[in-house]
Amino acid sequence: MADTVKTIKSSGGDYSSLAGWEAGQQKTISAGDRELAEYYSFDDTTFCTIDGWTTVETGYILVYTPASERHDGKWNVAKARNTGGIIISEEYVRLDGLQFDTGAGRSIIISVSAGTGEIRISNLFSTNTFRSIDIYSVGALTIKVWNAVLYVSGGGQYGAILLNDADATLYCYNVTAYHAGGYLAFYQTAGSMNLVNCLGVSGIAQAFYGTMASVTYCASNDATADDWSGAGNRINQTFTFVDSANGDFHLASTDAGARDYGVSDPGSGLFSDDIDGVARSGSWDIGADEYVAAGGGLSISAARSYTQAVNRAAVY
Amino acid sequence: MAEILIKAIDATHLNPVKNQRGCYKRGDPVVIMPDGWGWGTEETKPPIDGGKFVIIKIPGVTPQQVHDAIHARWPGLQHILESELQAGMVVRRRQLTFNIDLLPSAVKNTLNRTGTYTTTWAAIKSFVRDKVSNTTG
């Protein structure tokens, strides 16, 4: 039972890119062991494919940012950031606290894995003009995404997140998908897509689209969030963000579309905070952000210690 | 100048499909970076000391020129078509590889001992092999 932790830094680290780390550490991970890549503040321009490993349920890959290096729920050029993108072709991989700006390309592709497994993506900020997450050609994977902002700032393809694999089961909890390019936000063409506390905005009135397995306590700017008859859904909402034009999807104090309209603990203990590390309480807000009054919020994330971050990573 | 991080040893997987698809092999380029890149300690450890990489430094060319010659033939997220993904396209590691074993002994010794070697693109390009067409240069 051991963790192998390698740092990724622009200089002075074990590796200078995630692609280098992946090439150097590629191995069979035994049950109980974990392979951790700790991302520091710089722009990793390389794209990385995670493949050729052996991973198991308790022996998995975790790519994460310590609290001091982590984005604050919106694009932050002073923090760890990836502009190349990642392909996940392994069965047990977790990403926590990453931010992507991949231009006209995707941020994350989950593809070409054959077995059962579980992929976890948490506390993610993704912006580009294509799509944030693609899920294709995988085995019977369970994919869990929570506290994520999936922002397509223009152009793009159908779906800020797309599930297109009959074997896969996707759970999204407290995900904000905002498609400014006029396409779909949450998009399912095959597989089981389950959404709780998710906020969708689309410029063409199709924030949620597909044959969803379940949609509960979600909200849309159009009439789609309640198309699958789940409880607590809210349609035709006006969301008030801090600065959506510049990719800041924290809820404003004046928001009346998402605040306190979610269900508590949708992941059954999987997480209890928001994309900034703010503790959620009461009736959770819908989307990646939990609004807190002035004096709270972002400062909590910044105050996390390195040790806390490692412990946090151990949880995820 | 451009600097190329190259895998010096094979990674292997028991699954032959995964082994071919996903494992870096000796000679496979990993990343291309500009001159003076702050390589990590695991990337600069010489093979003789247990390192897994070597770094080829090429003065007189820009990373973009190397990128155009090599990286453009790597699969990249932006190069993958929607239809290819839907068809279950296998994203290969690298189409190009460096024939390290064919390098002159003095060069191989330097790489093994120090982990780096400085050369020219004209000198090194004949050791670059396209895995698909099996052509060099």
C-alpha cells in the first residue's frame, strides 16, 4: 500500500509536463497502490494520453493540483493549467482540480478502454471552443463528474459534454455546462446519463438533449431540464453569474435560478464542497458553485494547506 | 534550438493490443520543447543511472520546425475527427520513432552516460523512422 507522488513543474520538478510524467511512470499499479501526478502552476502545452498502464479499483492514477496551485473556479493564468488536453484510455483514473483551455480542441477524451472501471473528474474548469468532455468507445465504465464548469465560449460542437457509448454510465453532480456557441450543453447519444444538481445553458434551447436515464434537481435556461420527469427540475430560468461573459460562473448574490434549489449530497458522500472548496450546506445550489456571502467563498480555497490538499487527494 | 525528450527504454504490457497501442517504446519522442526548457529530474537522469529518457538538442531549428517535421504526425486531440472517434479509432502513441540503436557508438555512449546529445537536424533526421511507412528521413 503505497503512493508514488511525482511533481510536474515548469522547472525543478520530477517532470516538466504531464506527457513526460505519463511516459516515465507508465506501469502496472498493484491493488492498494496509487500513482499520483501533482501539477504545479505553469502552462502545460503538451497533450497527454494515459494508456498502456494496468489500473485496478484500488490501484489507480490520480492527477491533481495542490490547493496552492489550483484554479479558483474560473480560468486563472497564475495557476496550474493545461492547454493541450488529455485522452484517458485507462480504466481507473481520477482528475482533481485541473483547468483546461484547449482552444479549438477538446479538453478531455475518455476513449479506447475495454474493461470495466471508474473514471472520476472533480473540481474541473474547462474552457474552449469545441467541447469539454467526450466519452466514446469505452467498456463498461462508470464516469463520475462533479463540481465542474464546462464552458464552450463560442463555436463548438454539440454538447459541452457528450456521452456516446452504450456501455458507459455517466453521473454528473453539480456540473455547470454553459454553451455560448449555440449548441447543446448536456448531450447524450448512447449510454446511461444521470444528472443531479446540474445547470445547463444553451443558446439554441437545448441545454439537455438525448435519452437521459435520470435528470433531477437540474436547471436550464430553456424548457428542457424537466423533459425526463425527474424531481426538482427547473426550466426557463434566468441565472445570474458573477461574470459569465468572461467565464466566471460563480453564482451572484442576486441569482434566483440556481441558489438553494439543489438536493443535498447527490453523490451519497462523494463530496461535500464546491468547485472552490467551499463547504456546501442546507439545500445545495445547483451547478458547480455554492454561493456564500461576502467574507466566505474563494478565500477558503486559497487557505487550504498543502497537507490538506494531499489529504483531499487521498479522499478522491 | 529545440529539445526532444525521447524514451530510452521500452514500456511493455501483457496485453499485446495495449502493448502496441499504449506503451512507449525505445526511441519514441515524447515532447518537443524550446531551448533551455526546465526538464525535470526524472527526465534528465541518464540511462546509466536508471533514467528512462534521453534528450536530443538541435541548434538551428525552431521548435515549430521540429513540430512540423515530427509532431504534426503525432495524434493530437485537435487532429482527431468526430467520425474517427465514433468508429473507435485507436489513438496510437507515436507514428515516428528515433532509431537510437543505429546511432554511432560514440553518440550512444554519450546519451547513455549524460542523457543528452547536441546535434543538427540534418544529422539526426536520417535516424527518424515512420512506423507506418517504414521510411526514414
